[in-house]
Amino acid sequence: MRTHTCNGISRSDIGNTVTLIGWVKSKRDQGAGLIFIDLRDREGVTQVVFKPEINKENSELAESFRSEDVIQVTGTVEERPEIDGQSTFNTEIATGEVELIVSEVKVINRAEVLPFPLDKPVNNEDLRLKYRFLDLRRPAMARNMQLRHRITKTTRDVLDEDGFLEIETPILSKSTPEGARDFLVPSRLTPGSFYALPQAPQQYKQLLMCGGIEKYFQIARCFRDEDLRADRQPEFTQIDIEASFVTQDDIIGLTEKLLGRVFKESIGAEAPASFERITYQDAMDTYGSDKPDTRFGLHLTDIGDIFTNSQFKVFSGALKAGGCIKAINAKGLNSASVGQIDKMTKAAIEAGAKGLAYIQARGPEPADWRSPITKFLSEEELQGLKEKLNIEEGDLVLFGAGDWDTVCEVLGRVRLMCADYLNLLEGNTDLNFLWVTEFPLLHFDKEEGRWHAVHHPFTRPVPEDEAKLKAGEYAGLRAQAYDVVLNGYELGGGSIRIHEADLQDAMFTALGVSEEEKKTMFGHILDAFSFGAPPHGGLALGLDRVAMLVCGTDSIREVIAFPKNNKGTDLMSDSPAEVDFKQLRELYVQSTAKKDKKGQPQQPAPAK
Ligand code: ASP
């Protein structure tokens, strides 16, 4: 239907007859039958010109064109002319030095008036999602889809070169304790029983290692029934990798190579050959986050030593209870508005603090500081702070006191807000890749009174801690787990796995899995580990998040062709939707959902 794409003609085609097909991006009617159309396809735009002296009927037809009509045009490529001594070249587009003078035109399909313009930003995201098939025509979206393809293609190339096999694992699988809530699928053939959609192919990929596959990968769809945020979707895609006979360094090296190639081949960006590493402990201590953005400082400083014998009970009490006191000096943020301090205080409270103490340094000396807490501090403590935090005129110092986890979390969030208020990242194009290693193996949930796996139940402790796990000493165990982070986003993570039945059994015991559940839920994997399972490990990268960062957007919905909105709804097909009761009956399922007076399903109470 065409000889070239709409981005495909250039000066070398001048004088040639070409045929293009595409969408009417815009029309400029100069009157008297002279009409300019910008014709667009996936690749780009060409200016096509209708002149009455060439064909009057064609010009009349062109007058009727509206945005997004599909037309096919044939004509001669010409150089864009000079008008009144001025060049009419358009340097913004690749075909900007030429135009197509139309001799034949065919209307292929007409378009109704559009629900929103395709060539301007549209703030109403729900509207874009309802008409996603139009939204995808926008050049920015077309670019995102092309980059996403480049990422998966490069992934396949790199892993194939390294001997990895791409293997699909079941979508109809079994409910497993991966951490989130499962999506369930009722089984018609086994009434009352359910499949679960995989949260990740974790067990299958380990079973593939038991099956001697040695090197596996999959561009795997994963499903988690969670409350949604900007970078979460109920279904998302992972680059899932597992290999046998490997160490943590092998998986780290492979991932560095993979991400390096992905960034190079998609946007030409250079990633370092190997990424910096930081332990979980240091990441939390210094940045208050297990996925720190290391493009700026604003470090958390421990100031406990200044307050060991303080009269200020909030500080000394935190230390006596075994906690810590930390502070951030946000240089130059002394002028933070009341609104900004309120917002940070709110964020601190949400993260578990009772409030947010601060000092606004209106001058270099403590006498010049404005603060709700300095009146409780001794001269010596104030001088101690000044020295340790290098407090100068113009600074804003923010404090956290309490248990270590909460203090780190609180100041970690406040740190990001300070960076935002200080515009520290404006114009920054750095790619700060980082490994976070030595995660804790287990986390004690005080409310539930039990231990949870920080990564997942198949993660291996460091060799020094194996005996402790078997002996039931669970506090402080470290895992052979690692996360890869880019500019404050977790791109993915993985671990070296347990491959022995007895160690896996001990792990399940730590997690409170009963003997009965070990058999019913995990019998297959314990079995597999008892027939010579190879040592193995792996990782999964969040493809959507990688694509988001490659494309330079701030929402994964921009890089997913048909995403759900933040209520988990596909607005285009209006899904989820009610189904006929007969369908439910066939599945032996009955709905207990209540309807409101208007017949609408009642929403669940918001999570507290
Ligand atoms: N299955 C894990 C996850 O989805 C990744 C891994 O351990 O390979 O987070």
C-alpha cells in the first residue's frame, strides 16, 4: 500500500514518484484549493501538498479531510521552496526539506471528531485510557512502545548469547505465599478448587533448575492483587532469570551486563561496567531507604553520642529504649515554607514518627536558630550539633528519634522531600545504578507476633547464619539477597536460593508453616530438593519499571500498551465486569457482593 513510510523520504527521492499511507495529523487550508496536510504514520511525518492546478478534484476532496482520516497519496517528491527569499525547510522533522506534491489521493477510512487532540498534552488520564487505541498513536506513546520492544529484544539477545533458555511457566498455577494477595481462578472441572495466577514464577524456575535446565529466563507476566500506586499494576511483567551453579557475584555480573546493553541499545546511554554496592544496613543508615537515590547527598547522620545524658527526654528516652537519634542537614532550606514543613511533618507521622523536630538556622549561632526544641537543649548539646552537622546560616536541620527502623524510614522520606524542595535533581541526567546487598533474612512482625521472609521463603541465609536458622535463632540473620536500584527506583531483586530439603524445612518452620502445610503447600519443592537439587540463584527485573526509566516517564502506565487505571479498571473494555449468573453457576461460585441503592456494587471500606 506504500512505497515509503511517512519518515522515509528525503532529498535523494526528489523527482521520484512515491506512495504514502497514514493519518491526517493536521491540515492547513490556504484557500483557492491549496492545501497542506501533515501525514503521519508510526515512523514520522511528511508534508503532502494538494495544488488545484495539478488536480482540482483532489483539492476539493482534501478540503473535507479531518484529523485522523486515513488517506493514501501518490505524488512527486519536491524540495520545499523558498518563499520571499525565506526557506520553508522544517528542521523539526526528518523529512523537513522535502514535500510530496499529490497527483492521486484515496480516502481509506474516515475518522469521527476525536475525544481529545493527539498532538497536545492531555491531563485527563482516564480519557486517554478509555481511548487507548487513539492514545497509542501519539508519537510519545509510539516511541515508548518501540523502546519497550528494544528492551525485550536486547534482553533476549543478551541472555541467548549467554546460553539461557526462554521457557514459559504456567499462568494457571497454585496459590503460593509470595507476599501479596493472589488472583484466583475457579476450576470448573474440580468444583470448589481454585488456581492462582502467578505472583512470580519463583517456584517453577527453581523446579526448572531441579530439572537440570541450568539457565532459564522468561519475560513473565505476574499478577498481584494489591492496592495500586503510580508504579504498580495488578498485572506486570518481569524479566525473570534463574541459573544453577552460580554465586551472587555471577548473577550480579550478568545483570550488570544485561542492563548495560539494554540502556545502550535503547537510548544510547552508558551504564558503568560494574555498579556500586552498598549493604542494606549502610543504605538505611545513610539514606534511610533500601532503594536509595544516590544522585544527591543529604545523608542521615547519627547524633546519638551528643545526647546520651540529655535532659530532653524525647532524645535521651529514645537512646535508653535501644533506639537512635539521627538528623539531616538540608543546606539552604532554612527558607522552607510553613506548608513545606507541614508536609514533611505529615510524611514523618505517616512513616511512624510522633512529629518532626527541626532547626531553621537563621544565623550561624544557636542563638539565631528558630526551633521548637532548642529551648530544651543545653549549650554543650547545641554546640555539639553545630559541629557534627556543620550547621551554617541558611540550613534546615531535621531530626528523628526512636527505634532504628522507624527513624531511618522517616528521615529517608523527608530526605527525598528536601531534595525536591531544593530542586537538587533539576536537569540531572545521571544514571546511578546501585546494588543493595546483605538484606536481613527475616523480619519480626510485632503485631502478628511472627517472622516473615524479607525477600521470599526460598532465599538462602549467608553461610555463617545457616546453623542459626536451623537452631531457631532468627534475629539478625542475613540473606544472600540483592536488589538493583536506579536513581531511587528498585529495578529488581533476587537471591541465592536454598537447595537442600532440611534447610528449606527449617526456613518454613521459622515462618510458622505447620508440618501439615509443608506437605500440602510445599511438598513438591521439598521433594525436588531431596533428589540432588543443584545450587542455584536468580533475580527478576521489573520490565515496566526498567522501561519507565529508559523512556524517561514517571508512571509505568506510560510504557504498558493497555494498563489498568489506579482503581485496577481497564476503562477501554470496562473490565472487571459482572458476569452472568449462569457462568458463575458453572463454576460453583456465588457472589456475596452487596449492591447499593442504585444497584452499584458496594466498594470495600478503605484500607486503614
Ligand atoms: N521472584 C522474585 C520476585 O518476584 C525475584 C527472585 O527472587 O528472582 O521478587
